[in-house]
Amino acid sequence: MRLEDLISGSTIVVEPSGERLNLISIEFAGDDAVKAVCRYEDNRLDERVFYRTDEPK
């Protein structure tokens, strides 16, 4: 998944852990990073940064 494909309200699976995250809000931080507020399956809230280097090759 490309950074541009991350949208609020979507659910993604993070590799390699297989965790499912519901993306609450998305904010681009330049061209190569996205800051996301996300909710885990156990209802924990967290903020994560996804980088262009995290995209599948």
C-alpha cells in the first residue's frame, strides 16, 4: 500500500505482525511520511508514523 492510499476510516494490516489498525486520522508530513492516529483491535489508541520506505517493494 502506498502512503497516498492511507485514508481516514480505513483498516490496514501491518506486516509482519499482522496487526489490524483502524486509521482514525491521517496527516502527511512531507512527501515521504504520514502521521496516523490509529485504533488497534484491543481498542488502544496510538499515533504512528509510516514512511515511504515502509511501502511494499
